[in-house]
Amino acid sequence: MDTPNPSHATYYTPLPEQPSLDGIPAARRRPLKGFVVIFASIIFLVSLVGLILNQSQEPSTPSPMPNNDHKPSSQNEPFSQQMPRGVAEGVSAKSNPSAFDEEKVSYNWTNAMFSWQRTAYHFQPEKNWMNDPDGPLFHMGWYHLFYQYNPDSAVWGNITWGHAVSRDLIHWLYLPLALVPDHWYDINGVWTGSATRLPGGQIVMLYTGDTDESVQVQNLAYPANLSDPLLLDWVKYENNPVLVPPPGIETDEYRDPTTAWVGPNGKWRLTIGSRHNTTIGMALVYQTTNFTEFELLEGVLHAVPGTGMWECVDFYPVAINGSVGLDTSAGGPGIKHVLKASLDDTKIDHYAIGTYDPVNDTWTPDNPKEDVGIGLRVDYGRYYASKSFFDQYKKRRILWGWINETDTETDDLDKGWASVQTIPRAVLFDNKTGTNILQWPVEEIESLRYNSTEFEKILIEPGSIVPLDIGTATQLDIFAEFETELLASATEEEEEEAYNCSSGAVDRSTLGPFGLLVLADDSLSEFTPVFFRPTNSTNGTLTTYFCADETRSSLAPDVAKQVYGSSVPVLDDEKLSMRVLVDHSIVESFSQGGRRVITSRIYPTEAIYGAARLFLFNNATGVNVTATLKIWQLSSAFIHPFPLDQ
Amino acid sequence: MQKTLAFLLFLLFLSLHLQLRCEAAAINDDDDDLVENICKKTPFHDLCVATLHPISNSSTSNIKGLATSMANIVLVNATDTLHYIEGLIKQSSDPKQEKALAGCAELYISVVKYELPQAIEALGKGQYGFANYGISDAAKLVDQCEKGFSGTSESPLSDRNKLIHSLSQIAVAIINVLAKG
């Protein structure tokens, strides 16, 4: 075990105006004494506080998270102990959107309800907390996933790198921890990082370490034995850290190094997210030849005012003809680059498509109005910290995304686990629209399919629902196509203001909404609509919205129930189509071949096990809806530990 | 006197010869016994014996040797089948069949390049769990290949796929004996 090196304090200078270092010394991971005092007063104060704040809290958007710029005195206020986990340590909030657990009546969850919530074919550890996916790669026939993991609890903390392997991105096998916080430079957390595969087969892993003084630095690690297909053991570079916060960069806003790519001068480049003047999100660029010595370039890859700290930056090329994934170093004509950032301030993953200039190492968005952080989202639901990698085996760009719980921390501690990863998605440029990417579950998921049921042109009249008899409805792969027919009796619609999904599935209009009710019970005491809502906008054009409405998803009062969604481009010759993966407490919904995606966390109390059903619904007033569906049952992926000790 | 001496020598040679033959036979019998004993514990006894018996010699005189031999036989069969598939693709005139064959080629490439070599290496190192996982996985992929033909014309690979699947199961069973013993 290394003793702290006192001279490391000279690598950087803490900036005087940063209250996060000087003003909040008490904001350590376990403010035990303060916790006890605050907890005593909480019982008296929380109801008062909760009453006031409940009235001012917006129902459909999460309350903004306090971040490091919060006044130092906030630490002494009663709800400081409810500050979402992680914020004081310098990462984004890691607990659920409602920061005020205590005053919400906790539902009487039974063990059966909790057990049902565990997913059957999504990656999640056997227990405890997980967040960002890390260093995904393919090596010697195995896909590797690393992930932020707390080995001790179902809440964020003590962060290590968990490790799992799979032959097919679906059937995962748990392996021992890959990296643990055992040096001064990562003793407060082995945080997010990425892998770079060098020609010749060497793998380098760069990751953010939180030091013993809570400074964010970048460290290098590499496999102990490259010929081990399981890459069980990892070595940390003896002279870590290889990067420390440069002058002018806050020491706790400097993290999540990307996969590197080769530039025209033969040097590698990578980017690290940060911010300037607290509100300008940006991506710094470094060049290197050996991954131990780096040169910070002047300027940035890109910056966008008003977006705040950029976490988990991802930067990768896509082919304009949209047929195959590209190596991270690919470039030249026929290629655009995607720049993506996870916004610390809003907990949303945004991306934009643009052009990379490899000579100046800058990137320019195709559409500045939809720049990174102010335009498209990677996923319009509960989704964060996504990271892609190039699968050199099947020539795909694969995207991982972290899906946090939306129930309470208490629930997570009770059930003993929190968070899942999405099904990995293949990413392609959408050549038909030219303005977005397409995401689609990897084809290997089809190996889980059994028992398909087809429905041809089912008619759903306005204001009605149709049950779909498919057997159990908790593990499904649903393909649905919808056509509408305007009724003669349809009234001419008043031109609407922008709908944007927020009013949910009960907001009826002439042309919509219509779609599926997933995780519904027979009596419809609980249901989750996933639907389309075509809308006539004020200028006479038709805009179609794709939404998931959780407001009726559960009778439990202590889970978040958002409405998610967005408009989705629909081309003239296209029918409205959706693909929905249902896997217990996670639903992934894809519209128009993956043009817009929504991930939802659902915690029903009634619509579980054999009581879960699937319906079609049509809440429009003026159209008949005809639906054609193919629905597969999906078996479990039986994710289990790798049989190592035999 | 000389005739008696000659006769005694003859008897001596005869007994020596017989003894040697007996010993030789005893060695072969031991090997055969081992093969027989092991193959009884696999799901395809006759196939197991037929495969292992001709190659049983001193290098396969223990269970690990038999397991390794069997795994290698699976690999040899898979490699040969891959070449066979590639040949079929070149000659194919039926697009549906060609698609199924292409799918099989992809699966077999994975088996020949990754699954089986890694399993055999793991076996050599005593990592029986890993070895079994790899060989079982290879069997699953071969199944997937065969399923790719359902609904189209008959599979030209049925016999080969079935054989490799059975040999894989035998290998896994032998490794299980190893792992327990």
C-alpha cells in the first residue's frame, strides 16, 4: 500500500475561489457526528420542510440537484443529509430524483414485489449498487464490461470496478473485481474510465481516481496478462496519476477520460469533460504517444455555454451511409462524429452530430441550435452515463447506458440492490433523416426468444382498449406497427400548443394518443402507456410524439412516476412503429427503428408475476387505430458467476 | 539329449513369448478398460468408445489425456466442418440456404477460433470450469447453426452438427469426471 506522496500537492494549485475544497471540509463520505445531530432534528423539521417543498416541486421534472457550488452553510441545514449521494464527493447525484425520502410514505413492499423487480435479461450485479459502465471492450472472443460498483452496500460509495464477461453481450458471467481503491490516487474511488486498444493488441485503461484529498486525477492501468481471455488481473501504472487537473480547471470537475483515437500526426488523442466558469460545459483534448505523458492542447474539442459540467464525454465516428460501426480512429470523407456528454446539472445524456477537424482537434455541430446539451438526448427516459465502444469482431459501435432506480434509497437498501444496464445497443447514423443516430438492441438478444404470437390488423376504436392474450407479460420483445384512419365524425382540431408528452396518455386529441399498455393488471389499477401522439401543430404540419407515461404505473406512492418522451421524425412512407423490451422493472421503448428511445423504471404492486398483462389502447377521439404486432416471450439470461474455481 | 535341450529351449521361448504377449495384452486391456469406464459415464457410450479406442495409447492412459483427446477431436471436426461450409457457400444457388450457411460459418468461426482452443488451453491448466463452459458453448452454437435451417431446405450439415454436438457432450462429461476426481 502506497503512503501518500506529499509532493503531489505541487502538481496542481487548488483555485482560491473554489468553496468546494475550502468551504465544505465536513462533506466527507460519512459525516457521522453531523448525521446523528441532524437526524434528531430532522424528525421535527422534515414535515415542515417537506410540506413547503412539496407544494413548489414540479411533478414532471426532477428537482435540480444541489451541486458543489451550493453555499457551504447548506451543510448545516436540516436537509443537507438528504443531499443526493456523490455530490459532495464531486460527482453527479447518485440517488433518486426525489431527494426527500423521509416524508413520503414508504410503501409496504413485500419480498415478492421486490424479487419481481429484478430483471431477467438485463445486466445487473447479484447485489449492491452499480452506476456508470466502464471500459467496455472485445478481446479474444469475450466482451468485457466493467462498472462502477459498491461491494458493500446498495447505495453509491466505496467505488470499485466490477467486471463481467460474455460471449454474446447477453449471457454475462460475473468475474472478481478488476480495480479497487488501494492507492492514494484512487483511494476515494476508482471512477469512470475507458479502454483503448492499441495496434498489436495491447489494452490501456485510463480511469479517474479520486485521491486522498478528493482531487480528480487520471490513472493508467493495463491487463497483467494479455493472453488471459478473461483479463482477470490488472496492473496500475507505477507512476500514477498520469494526468492531474491543469491550471484553471477545478480539481473536482475533471473526470471520465474517453477512448483514445489516432490523429493524422500519428499521435493519440483523448478528451476529458470539464466546465468553465461553472456554466460552460466543455471537452478538453490531450495528445499522447505512450499514454503516460500527455500534452494538453490549447482550446477545447468543443464547449457549449449554459450546459454545465460535462461528465462521461463520449466521442466517436459514424458512417454517413449508416451500414457498419466504425473504429474510434476512423475518419475522412463519408464520416461524421458524434459528441456526447452527460450533463451533471440535469442528469441527462445529450449528443449532437457534427464534423471533426483532426488537424485542429475541434468539432463543430451540424446544427448549432441542437448543440451538445441543448438538443437531442441519447435516451428520453431514466438513463445516464452512457459509453460506447467499437466491437471489432462484428464491426459495430455498441452503446451502454446506466439505468438508476426511481424508487427510494430505503427501498434499494431493503431489496439489497440498485441499478441495471440497458441491453447494449448498436448505433448507426440515421441516413434517412441525417440528423440523429439510430439505436437498436443488439441482435444477440434474439437468442432469448421463444413462443411468438402474431396479431394482424387489430382494430382499436376511439376510447377503447384491447387485451392481447400472450401469456405472461413480464419478459417480452414486442414489435408493433400502427395505422390510423380518420373518422368521418372527427372534429377539426383546434391547433394545439406544443404537446411534448408532459400531459401524458390521458390528454386526448383527434389523432392520438394510442399505443400499448405494458405491465398492466386486468383491472387496470396499474398500467404504463407507451404510445404515439400525432399532433397538428400551429403551422399545419403534423408532429408525432413518442412517449412513456409512468403516472399510473404503480399504486406505490414513493416511486417516481414521470412522463417521458419527445417528438420523433416520421417520414412520408413510414408507418408508426415501436419496439418495446419488457423486463420486469425496466422497459426500453424504441420508435421508428431506434430514432427516439425511452427507458423507464416501473415498480408495480399489482401488475406483477402472473397478473401482468399487455393491452392495446386508443385514446384518440377521431381515429380508428389498426395495430399489427409480433410479440416474443424472452427467457432469462441466467447471469451468474464464471465457473472459475474448478 | 540335444532334442530335449532344444525342446526345453523351445518351451522357454514359447513361454516368454506368451508372457510378453500377455503383458502387451494387459496394457491394452488397461487402456481399453479406462476408455470403457470413462465412456460409461458419458451420454453416448458407443460413440465415445469408437472415438477413443483407436487412439488410446500411453499418452491417453489417464482421464485428463482422454479429455484432451476428445476436445481436440471436437476441434478437428469443427475445423473440417467450417471448411465444408465455406465450400457449400461457394456452390450454393439457393439464397435462403446460403444465408443459413453464412450464419453457420460465423458460428463455426467463433467455435474454431475462440471457444475450443481456449477450452483446450484451460483444460491443460486444470481450469475445468472454464473448459466446460467453452465446450458447452460450442455445442450451443452448433445447435444454433442447425436451427438456422429450420423452415428452409434440409440442412446439409445435420450429420456433422449432430456429431459435433454429441462429441462435445462426451467431452464435457469426461471433464466432469476429472473435476470430481
